[in-house]
Amino acid sequence: MKAREVNFDGLVGPTHNYSGLAVGNLASQRNIHGVSNPRAAAKQGLRKMKLLHDLGVPQGVLPPHDRPALDALRQLGFTGRDEDVLRSARQHDFELLAACCSASSMWAANAATVCPSADSADGKVHFTPANLRSNFHRAIEAATTARVLKALFNAPDRFVHHAPLPATEMFGDEGAANHTRFCSDYGNSGLHLFVYGKSTFDRNTVTSARYPARQTLKASRAVARLHGLGSERLVFAQQSPSAVDAGVFHNDVIAVGNQNVFLFHEQAFLHQAKLRREIESKAGWELHLIEVAAADITLEDAVASYLFNSQLVTLPNGRMALILPRECKDSVPIWGYLQKLVEDHDMLERIEVVDVRQSMKNGGGPACLRLRIVLTDDEIGSINRFTLFDDDLFRRLNAWIDQHYRDQLQEADLGDPCLLEESRAALDELTQILGLGSVYSFQR
């Protein structure tokens, strides 16, 4: 059937800040305690959505989560009125308060893993929200993510929503940031690459030493089972431990794929030559596997620039565009490599550079900001239409951001009750703009 890939981007929330919460995310650690600009961050993400829309790539919007997360703070023993909870948390456990103020839900690539109807056993689109158990500030996202996805994709005859996997070490799941689907056309059956960092209980597995791997093999296999994927449609691969220790906390920091194209670094995977052979043997269609040599781009430069955290998207004419962070253009070796890449590969039509520096300073590039969902035209017709991007929504969201977002936020502001009030007012209005209903706990 005719199908298209829709990029659902996470809107940056009003509490966007730099608290350096993610171990192994070098950018997050490097910019800790910096002053953020939530308004600029949200508008940068919005302009990226507008670019994709203008290129003819279907685009949707996912709302921010409710932050500060007072429900989580109350669950952990802070009591009283909202302002009392914030004041006590700021005084007694500021690190916990910062975690409950994180705007990390903007990185929608971690929201869930999605399987299109062309591949699932029952012919429906399957969603499994990620448990994100490796970091507390992300683990508290799962319940809201599940409610949002159900509000957007609420036709039971077309969409299946699974619960997040058990939030234990064995089933650590980081979502689509470690998942790539290959296909000859979006509507045809595809091949799913699940990438993991560690295999629990396998003592022979080589693991990273400096930073913890997040995705587990058992989690990837469980998601594949839930979505009804047969073994002929599956490939499992382990991240290179040296890549994890270089700051590749998710596979989308070192590899990006779309349809029959896969761009990846020479040091991305363990047993990489074997992986290439397995992908080629199971695909059954022509593939372009583009391995970037370390001699051309070092692992360190790849991580610093987020070259592989670009979006590789199919344009209406069938050719592809690479949506890059500005940091790639600022790097002489990377920009030179990219010019040659376009010259050598006919299916790559153009490169577009976007400014998402507010997100990049916290460790998330263009690809982090979106969840890719392959949908048929009928499936698109049955989702919440108010969340689909167009010029009118672009204008409304710009005005909404101008009204509600601060242009400067310091860590000391996170305990400000006014910030909580501003954030809730913004999100309450946003749910009306996007037609989501009461997805936040403060609305119920």
C-alpha cells in the first residue's frame, strides 16, 4: 500500500535548561550549569519542522511534558502545596529538582519504537513507549508519552499501543534512537535493525568501560516480539564499546538510515563486516551501505558534530535530503566529506543545514528531535489532524511560544513557582491547539 514516513517532532518545553543530567552524553556534560534560552530552543525546533514541511516531507508535532514534575517529587516524599514542594526540593535535593524540570521529552527519538502495518503480524501500526530506565529524568516520561501517543493515534482498528517494558536493567529500552527500518518503499515490507549496547547475563559480551551502555538486547528482542516481527525481518547488532565510550550513547549518534540507504561510521558496530553481510542477505533489494572511514572523519569529530544525528529523508521526487546541524558545516573535514558524498551518490539530492544549537548544547541533534512513523494515507486520515504540521500551525505555535516562553533560564530559576505556573498555562493552551484533551496530570 502507499505509505509515507511522518516525522513527529517533540516541541521543546518551557523548562529547557542545562543541568548535565545524562552520563555519557558529552555535550550535556560540557554545558552543565549554562544559561539556556527556552524561547530560542523551541523556535529552532519549530523552524526545523517548517523546513521539512516545505520540502514536502510530512511533519507532525508532539507536545512537551509537564515540568516541573511535581507528581514525581511527591512520590519521593516532598509534601505540601505546589510551591512548598518546589521550595523543599530546591533546598534539600536540587539535583532531583533539576531532573524533574528536564525538558528532555523534546528528544522524541527516544519516545517509543514504532512498527508500521506493512511489517506487523496483524497489519496494524504498533507503538511501544520506551521505559528510558537508565536515567531518572527520562524514566519519568514513559506514562505521559503513552497517553500522548494514544491521544494522537486513537483508532483501535489501526493502532496498537503496548505498555513500556518493565523498567529494570534487563529491559533497558531507549526507543527508536536504536532502531532503523530498511525498505525498498515505505509501503513495502521492511527489515528492522535493532542496536543494543549490552546483553545482560551474557558474560562473554564485550561492554563499554567508561560510560554505561543503555539499550539491552533483551529489550530489543521483546519489542520485536510485541510488534509481531518475524525473524526474517530482524537484525540485531551490538554497538562498538569504544563508540559508547567516545560518547555514542545511542546508535543514532553514529548511524542514520532511510529506506535503502545506510550511512554509518567505520567504528559504529561490533563485528561490523558480519553485520553488513546479514543486512544485505536479508534485505532482498538494492542497498546503499555507506561506511564512513575513520581516516576521513574521526570518531571524536563525528560525535562532536553530530554528523550521524542528521535526518535522512525522502523527498516527493523519490530522492533524499540530509538535514544536518550547523556544527557539521562549521567543521572543515566534515563539510568537505559531505560535498563529496553528494557528488558520489545520485540518490542524495541535497543537504540542508539547520540551527538547533540550543538542543545540541544539551546533546540532541536534528534526529533526536523526531520520532519517525511510517503510515498509509488511510492511517494518516485517522490520526489527530490538529497535530499535523502546516503553515497555520506554524504561525499559531510561534505566537504561543512568544506568549509563554522565557528567553533566559538559569538553574536557580527551576524552583521558581512562577515557572511552574507559566509552564502549566502554556501546556494547557497547547493541548487545546493540538486537540489532545487532558493528557497532563494537572488537567485531571
